[in-house]
Amino acid sequence: MPVSEEIRTLLSHWCADRVPEAEREQWQIGYTIQGDEITILDRRPPAYPELSAAWSATPIALLRRSDEEPGGWVLYRPIADGWQRETAGDDPIGLLEQVRG
């Protein structure tokens, strides 16, 4: 099931609210969506912008739709060799409030 526009809008606001406006040139929180998975990313500008214009992106959380879990959403956190399941619920934004990136 695709991620709804409502959740996309809430995600955009959640990400923007994580970083003070004065720091956004040096740090951003963003997200990508692939199918029914949302990856939350810590984004930083290149150390040497003259060599690369691309920001780095480090995953800090993963939300996955699951019909097998109560509420339908599962939050995962990155570990050395993949992802570790943290919790499940019906509100993906509420689950993200548990992330301290």
C-alpha cells in the first residue's frame, strides 16, 4: 500500500521541525519512500563542496507498513549489520517521536 499524501505531509513537517532554521545549511533531516517503507535520513553537506555537491545521507530510522502488526506500522533503528525492530503502532509520526537522531 503506497504511503498517503497525508503521511507525506506530516513527515515533511516532522523532518523540518527537527532542525532549527539557523542550522539548516549545515544539517537536515529528510526521508525517502520506497513502496511501503519510509527511511528517515540525517543529511549533511559535503566536507569539500568544490569536489562534490551531494549531501551525505545517514539512515536513522525505518518505518515499514505491516499488516501483521497491531496498528500497521513498525519502527526500526539501524544497527551494525542491518535494522533492529523497535516498536509498532498505528501512528507513524508518533513512532518517529521516539527517534533521537
